[in-house]
Amino acid sequence: MKRICQATRMPRSMIAIASQFFPIYACTEDAEDLTVEVFAAALERDNLLGLSEQEQLAWLRHVARNKLVDSYRRQSHHTLVAFDKIEELVKEYSDSDPEYLLLQQEEYAYLRKMVSKLSTLQQQVLHLRFSAELTFAEIAILLNKREDAVRKVLSRALAFLRTSYSERTR
């Protein structure tokens, strides 16, 4: 850091800004990179020299805080994993784990039980929408209903299923 400060002949206030990053980062290079970003922003600001030293310090602290927050946000993003890889892992796990298979069977049995409690119309709409993958307009034609009525039937059926699942988990 002394090297940076001597090379740029920064005023005391700028040294204070630069030094605020060093206790936060274990890696000196990260703190130096952040300091460089702050001063690059300062160089891009046209009227920074027209401000008083106190205003300059306030502006630099504001920029430094924003750069620090941006840095944390970049670090907090998790590594993305391809969805197909996750599917493979789940498939491997589920194929070999009897407990998982048993839990899955219990969930399917519970779902069948809850679906059987729905009206015949609601069961038909669920089947046509999710198994046959028909649109609301196509379902409405098949059932001789209005499209908004089909949407309402499906909405109520899904609400019932959600409610029954949330009550089960309590």
C-alpha cells in the first residue's frame, strides 16, 4: 500500500480511504484492486478537485463503500452448476437410496389421496393441463366450458392441494 501511496502522492485523506480495505481483506491484492477501482472512479470524476478536502473525503468514502458492497456481491454469487448435472446426481442418489424411494412412494400416495378428494371436473382439468399438456383454451373446448372457468377450476384445485400439503407439514 505504501508503494501505491508514494507513487501517486495521494493526500492523507486518500491514504485513509485506501487503508480501510486492508483490514477487511485477507488478500492484499484484493484490497489493492478495490483501492485502484476507487481512485479510477475519482480520476473519472471531473469536478472532484473543485470540492473541499472534506467533501472529497466524503465522496471517496461513499465510492469506497459502494465498491466494497459490489465486491461482496460478486463474491457471494455461487458457482453455477449445469441443471443436467444436478439431475444426474439426484438420479444416482434416488436410484440407490431406499429411504428416498420410500419417501417418494409416500409422497405419491398422499398426492393420489388428495387428488381423489377433488371433484371429477377438477381431476379432469388437472389431467388435461399437466398430463396431456393442453392449453386452457383447448381444455375449455374439450369440456365445453369458458376458458376463464377452466382457469378458476384449476386454480381452486391447486389451492386445495397446496393447503393440504401445508397442513401435512405442520
